[in-house]
Amino acid sequence: MIERGVPLATALDYASLNPGEVTERILLRKKELNAVILGHNYQRVEIQDVSDYLGDSLGLSQEAAATDADVIVFCGVHFMAETAKILSPGKTVLMPDLRAGCPMADFVTGDALRRLKARHPDAAVVAYVNSTAEVKAESDICCTSSNAVKVVESIPRDRPIIFVPDRNLARYVEERTGRDNIIAWDGYCYVHDDMVLEELATARKAHPNALVVVHPEARRELLDAADVVTSTAGMVDLAEEHDSIIFGTERGLVDRMRQQFPGKTFVPLSGAAICGNMKLNTLAKLAWSLDHRAHEVTMDEEIRVRAHGALQRMLELSGGWQAPSEEEAALELAGVRSSGCGCG
Ligand code: 13P
Ligand code: SF4
């Protein structure tokens, strides 16, 4: 019999317990640490089940900025946890598995972006939030899949834009805004870029009346064939309204929607659309992470402050977070007012 509350040595030890006990430990330790679990829509269903907040990159960053928890455990990939740390520097940000990175974010480095900026000194830099803190620090403003069009529209039409790192999202935004001055980085997401029209045709044949919803990280020909192009949070909203959907995105979201709406017909556009990086997080690693207060996400303060500027400009534009007034900030500092959600 394992004594509750005593940390076990490795994640494997937690994996050998029954899932109910692992969940119990997670909830217990979470309360003890005043922690919040933020989970991305692509997480395994069992992680989604214990998350306090589930969402897309925008929603998760808004939540990270607003939470009054002392510890944020981020179940997603590294850039998401880093974003939480940039927005909430006073909090401990933990990741169940530090190897959960985003290959798309790794397409561009701070050095490479500085070199491109030197060649286009007049350009504004828009960094998709799927990027490192160093890249965000080199950028004027960030965007997510749900606000990319709005962010780009906020930049004067005649000003060139360097858009990193997703070429598919860049092209989508270019088309939606009617601009012809976006310099797109040649990065992509292997999960979305690998989806092809043949897979869509097969899914459509099997479900001719289904709504086709595709994430903007997919290739142009798939976006052109979709009924709706939207972020993962947009897809969750559509799942409430429609009975039959073909989802052009990662499996984790489809699995949860199926669990949530067992009577509906929800199918993945591609059975191969699985983000191995997101799936590195498991319930056992989450329990280990809380018990050991690891792995902590840290970063250089100078980079954090510069990256914060780009993120804050995005959040202000999205109407999802407003900086506290001077009076509110003073009360917060004095511990009289808890930092709360400034959602509009
Ligand atoms: P969302 O912001 O739509 O959740 O997308 C994040 C992501 O990593 C998609 O691959
Ligand atoms: Fe990165 Fe693609 Fe995985 Fe999203 S699905 S985290 S963009 S690799």
C-alpha cells in the first residue's frame, strides 16, 4: 500500500498505480500547491479530464495572464509553457515533460530572424505564438490561429510584414487580408501540413453531409476545400452546434469531442494527424511533475520582458486582457486585490 502524498521516484512508478489513484494524487497536490492545470485541446483525454482550463493557444495565454494560482502546470508544448512564464513571471510554471517541444517553433531561431530583419529594416515582425521566447522578443506583435487576421490588419497596409514561422498560416492571412507584402518564413507543422486532399475526399465520401472544419496550419488546397477554417477553440464551439463534422486537425480534439457528444458523428480528416510532442504528456508524468515541482520553465529576464511586449500587444488587440490600472496594480502589489481575469 503506497502512502498518499509521499512522492514516488519516477513517472513510471506513478504509471504502475491505478488511474483513479493517480488522479487523486494530482487533485490533492494541486490543492496543496495552489496550482492550476492548463491543458491544450490536443492533450490526451485523461489529461483534459483533470485540466482546470482547456483551450487553444489564445485562451490558454489569457488564462495564464489572469490566474491567481501560485503554480501553473502546463500540459501542452514548450512554447505554451514559456508563454505562461512570460505573462506570469512571478509564478512557478511546470511542464510534465520538458521534451514536449513544437517542431514548428524550432523552424526559426532568434539569430536567423535577426538576419532577415536586417534585410527588411522597414518590416513589422509578426510571430505566431508557436515560437520561442527569443523569437517573440525579436517581434513587434504575436498572434495565434484565432486572431492572426486581426493582428495583421492592425498593421498599416503599406508596411511589409515578416511572418514567422508558419508559411501556411501566413498565406491564409495574406489571402484573407488581401495583402501582397507578407514575407513568410518557410516553417510548417508536420501534423497539419501532412493532411492531403485524398484523405478529405475519403472522409467526405463516408460522411457527405458533414461540415468540414480545418485548422489554418493546413495547406492552402485543404483550406480552400474547407467549409470553415478556425482555431481549435473555434472547432470546439462548432461541435456544440453541428451534428456531423470532419475535423482537419489533431486527434486529441476529436477524441474529446466524441467523448463529450457520443451521439454525434465526429471524424478526423486524417487518422495520422497525431502530434507526438503533445502526447509526451501523460497522467503519470503530470502527477510526478506536481509532486516534485518539476520541470520548471525558466528564461532570461531581458528576453522575457521583450517577448512580453509582443504578447501583450496581441492580448490587448484581442480584447482578452487589459493591463490593470495604476490603482489596481498598487492594490495587487499590496496583496489587497488578487490579479484577476481582465477579460472584456
Ligand atoms: P490553436 O491555437 O488553434 O489551439 O493551435 C495550436 C497548435 O499548436 C495547433 O497545432
Ligand atoms: Fe506544434 Fe503542430 Fe504539434 Fe501544434 S500540432 S504543437 S504546431 S507540431
